[in-house]
Amino acid sequence: MTNLIETLREALGADIVYDGNHCPARNRTDWSGAAPTLPDAVVMPRTTDQLAEAMRLCHAARQRVVIQGGMTGLAAGAVPEPGEVALSLERLAGIEEIDPLGATMTVLAGTPLELAQAAAETAGFSLGIDLGARGSCTIGGNVATNAGGIQVLRYGMTRANVLGLEVVLADGTIVSGLNTMLKNNAGYDWPHLFIGSEGTLGVITRVVLKLHPQRRNIRTAFVTCAAFGDAIAALRALEKTLGGELLAFEAMWPDFIAFARDACQIGIPLDTAGGLALIIEATAPSADGDIFEQALMQLIEDGLLADAVVAKSDAERQRIWAVREAPAEFPTRLPGLIGFDVSIPLKVFGDAIIALRDGLARQWPQAIALCYGHVADSNLHLIVHQQRSGADTRDAINAFVYGTVAAFGGTVSAEHGIGKIKKKHLPLTRTQGELALMRRMKAALDPHGILNAGRIF
Ligand SMILES: Cc1cc2nc3c(=O)[nH]c(=O)nc-3n(C[C@H](O)[C@H](O)[C@H](O)COP(=O)(O)OP(=O)(O)OC[C@H]3O[C@@H](n4cnc5c(N)ncnc54)[C@H](O)[C@@H]3O)c2cc1C
């Protein structure tokens, strides 16, 4: 290994390759809570050519490589294993082009999401990707995980916002497909194979993103509601009234609200009276006349919603979103928590939550269970915390939750991916045929199995 590190240093320069104590702390673990691990080296290329050269040398040496973006992943995919080289995209960052006529943006993969969002706004557009980790996560990481977030209802997952990619394959080959057009049916739409592949098929180095008309007159409400069925009925009614103006529809269950209020000291804008809290956000074609408020009032009159408060200023809007962003504090308040990110078909979503809650309370009466999620996308986040739980208890909780989700026809990962921590549960969601096909794709693109080995399967 020392030889390879020296070879990498000679080829790329001493300021690109770090080892031992010089490996930065940020490259040792991510937000999943996985134990920090020192990689054999951290390589931080500044150009695609340097990155490709690093991959060519690692491929020739059969050296395993883990790809790293902003390290905000929740599936431990970017956390090094002993003996791996960490390939960090952090210096391969910047906006390369904004085309106002084509409404596209070309960015280097290490660009933080927030920076790309700001550049889009400055150019008079909005980006269709947004998530709580926006300040640190990278566009490359968003594409690699096919990130979801809080505006999927309006713009789809990251996949729906990508027009073209440049990738570097495991052997160092650079493949450029920086398509900027909405329609391009010339052969395989291969970039989609890399979107959501969690770094197992290639390194994403450049991304062409679709830009959307700038969002104007954003209206945000904190809403209370007695039952999940009413919340979904309200969602469908709002889709009819507001057309394509809906931006976000987030739900938080009573335990989540109580924990955010009592443990995280976050102000709750309305008394939820033991029911659900929703954050509903929409744009409006004009600032005049409040269709949004009228639509909410109508739903209160119809008995689907209990109460609502609409933000009157940006500060009020931030206070509303602060409730939904409380989970950023959960790892410090609930050390060792298990975070679940699953999808469940909406028609059985409410029943599945009851089954999950009842089963957890029966088997682990002391456990804390907090539910929230991007419910318009069938996406439930569930936090389970059991004091002083050992590996056996954690395994049993995982098996129970994933087993229940599968029994309701759900999937073990809605948006965070499989990484290292959900591998065991993947067959609950995918057939043997699908898993065999995935392995064949992996073997075709990475025959030595050096890229993100042990992630996904
Ligand atoms: C507070 C918070 C809120 C979050 N909210 C959401 C949410 O709403 N929706 C959601 O989907 N996720 C969410 N996440 C998870 C996380 O932010 C996303 O998965 C994000 O897309 C990861 O981007 P990253 O740059 O940090 O990637 P990393 O964590 O660095 O890597 C994630 C995976 O992608 C691979 N990878 C990274 N960059 C590349 C690349 N250039 N080429 C190939 N592979 C690469 C890594 O090897 C790893 O397997 C949240 C995380 C936090 C901490």
C-alpha cells in the first residue's frame, strides 16, 4: 500500500494525497453515526483528469476506493473501511455554466447543494432539489443517492432533475454525457444507471441539472389534523385547488412534536391537541388574493383539518420549518438512535404506523418511537431509541421494523439508500432476479470490485 500511496503522490502531487494523521477528520465518518475509520489515504483531486488518473492507478493495483461527497449520508456508504483509499470530491466544486435559454446548469459534482441553489436563484431560476443537509451535501452525493427531500411532490426525486452526467469508471475511463436537452432518446439513457447507484458503478464528476421557473409568493402553513386519513384527503383536495403550486406536505406525529418541544426546546406554532402536525407549502401565481389561505379555511370547514397558522414573514416561515428540522438534533439527544427511512403505500400507511407503534411498545416498552416524513411521497421516517441497547436488541428492532414495512408492501429505503447499514434487509424489497441483475451490472462496470465495495450488497 505504501507503494501505491507514493505512486499516487508522484502522479498527482503531495497536496492531493494525504495519509496517516494528515487524513482530515471529516473524511473518516458521515452522519449515519458509524464509527470513524482511518482510510489508508485520502485523495482530493482538483480536476476530472486527476480523479481519472487516481482511479486508473487504483484499478491497476486492485485497490479498493470509497467515494466521498459532503459526508451527510445516513447509510454509511461514504464511511471508509480499513484498507480503503477515500476519494473525496470536495475540491471538484463550482458552477461551470448556467444556460438561461435552455434553463440548465452544469456543475462539478463536489459543489454543495446550497451553493447551486443560490446560483440558480441569482440567475432567476429555482433548483428542484432541496433537503435539510443542503449546506454540506454535494450535488454528486445527491445524484449518487438519488436524494429526495422536501419538494419531491413538486419536482420529483433528484433523478427527475438530472439531464446529463460525466462519470469516471472504476478503471479510470472518463465518460462524458453532458446532455442539456429534455428529449434525447438516442440509445440507452445510461446516466440513469448511475443515479442512485451509491457510488458502486462509477464516480460522478459533472452534472447537468434542469432549472425551474423561480418560485414566487411562497406561502407556508403549520396545520393540525386529527387523523392520517384526513391529512391525505386534504392533500388530494389541495392538489385540485392549487394545481401544480404545492411545494411541500410534511407530517409529524404527536410523539415527534412532544419531543421537538420538550427535548429540543423548539417552539410549536399551534397546539396540536394530540393530533398530527403538517407543514404545507405552496407558491402562488400572484401575491394578491390568498387562494392558499382560502383553501386551508375550506378544509377546516370541511372538517379535514383542525387548525392552521400561515407564516406572515420569513422569520415565521423559518420558525415553522424549525419544527421539521428538529431531527438534526436527535443524534445528540438520543445517542445510538436507529433511524428508519422507508416507503409504505399510502392506502395502508396509517395501518402500518399503528402496527409499528404497537409492536415496538409491546416488545420494547421503554423505547422512544418518533414518526415524521414526506408523506405526500409515501415516505416515513421513524426514529427508535432504546436505552443501553446492545447489538442483539438493535438487530431485533431492525428485523421487526423492516419485516413490518415489507409485510405492508413497503420498501426498506425511500431516499437514503442501502449503503452498508441496510444490506441485510435489501432482499425484503427486491426479488432474487433483481439482485442478480444488479450484481451483473456491477461486475460489468467494476470487474475488480474496487468501487464502494460492500455497499448495497
Ligand atoms: C440533516 C439531514 C437531512 C437530510 N435530509 C435528507 C432528505 O430529506 N432526503 C434525502 O434523500 N436525504 C437526506 N439526507 C441524507 C443525505 O444528505 C443525502 O443522502 C445526500 O444526498 C448525501 O450527499 P453527500 O454529498 O453528503 O454524500 P455522501 O454522504 O458523501 O455520500 C453518500 C453516498 O454517495 C456516494 N457518493 C458521494 N458522492 C459521489 C460521487 N460524486 N460519485 C459517486 N458516488 C458518490 C458515497 O460513496 C456514498 O455511498 C439528510 C441528511 C442529513 C444529515
